[in-house]
Amino acid sequence: MPTKDMSSWNTAISEVISTEDEEEIMVRGQPLSQLIGKISFAEMMFLMLQGNLPSPAQARVLDALLVASMEHGIAPPSMISRCFASYGTSIQAAVGGGVLAFGDRMGGLGEQLAKTMVEHLAPHDPNNGEIGDDALEATAARIVADAQHMRQRVPGYGIPLHGADPRAPGVLSVARAEGTYGNYCRLGLAIEAALAAQRGGKAVPMNLDGVSAAVILDLGFTWQSTRLFLLTPRSVSMGAHYLEEQAQDSTWRHIPADQIRYDR
């Protein structure tokens, strides 16, 4: 892999044009000035990441996922943005701090599941044609068995705050209705069934991370992009929490000393 210095860049994403005859920003070959007011944020996100505009059905499914991913109460990322507000920092620092809180144990599990799904389904059909139920069920059973052997949980299933994540079924319902429900969504539910079988019938439902992985893969995005579909909408949530905390005029959010155990 060649090294590059700071004087040479290559991109197919955008081109800034400023001449005597034209002022424009080309995004994936599309004039940005002509996209304004004609496409949605979800469609623009699709264009940026895939290089082409989505079909109306794909846009509706992506929009549904972004809506589902925007808010989940005062959780660690929003707590961080609220703490930043109480400390007098800027909104961009608060949102940035909240984004940095997402990792392999919280908020990033969709990427892990998406990578696992791609690795297991690629041998069955590199072109992502329809895969039979038996093959999907066997793949799901293997993913669950591998996790059990490693003494790990399957990422994207179960959630502490709910008996079942209320967001996942809604997003899957839109995917079904719009015709984007493919191999990965089917595998996602097959894994859910395999987990229940492993636990003697006790359900471990798919959570938002899990449904994000399945839906974005069926939409044609890469597994490496998975976290963007949580970080992007959740940044709005963190901004809202920051502004609310700021309006409450709190100062120096902290942990009371009597709630800290000092080990000696």
C-alpha cells in the first residue's frame, strides 16, 4: 500500500467547482444545487455512501431505520452530552464526546453482527441471490454455536432496558412492506430462532443494533458502514439532550461522594 503525503488526494465523492462560468458542488456526479429540495436526508446519505440514488422503497426503509435509531432516553451517550452542557462546554464538544462513547460493547455491536453475517453468507452466494431456508437456518445455528463455544453473546440480540426492543419489529415491518427484506433480514430472524432453541424456548429478541445490521446489508451497504446508521441520527439526540440540560441551567453534574465506594 503506497504512502501519501498531504499534497495529493483522490476522491470520487465530490468535486467543488468555482469558475467564471459556474459555481457548483458535484456529489457522486450529481449537482448539489439540483438535489436541494428534491431529495431527503436519507436519500442523500444513500447517495454519499453508495454512489447512486436509492429507489423510493430503499429510501423509505433507510429513513425508517434512521428514525428508529435517533433516541433511546438518558443513556450513556446522552448522559455525556448533558454532563458537557453542565460543565459549560460547546454543543459540538458535547455531541463529539457522546459519539466517542459508542464502542464494541455499546452501540457498535451492529458492525460486529454485520461482519459475521457477511462472512457466513458469502460462501453460499457471493452475488446475494436468494438463499434457501435450510441454508439460512444452518448458518444461524452455526453462528449461535460459535458464540457459545467462545463464551460470548451473539451481538445484536437482547437489551437490558426492554424485554424486547420495540424498535426492531417496526423497522423489519417497513423492510417487508417495501420489498427490501432479503437474506440478511431473514438470517437475523433465523439467529433469533436459533438463540431461543439454545435457551430452551426463551426468546432473545433482535435489538436495534441487530436490525440495523440486517437492514443495511440488504440495502447494499458494506458492513464497515454499519455504525454510521446509529451515530448519524443519535448525534441529533445528543444535541437535543445538550440543549435541554443547558436550558435547565444545571452546573457541574457529578457523582455524590456517598455513592462512591473507596477500595483500600
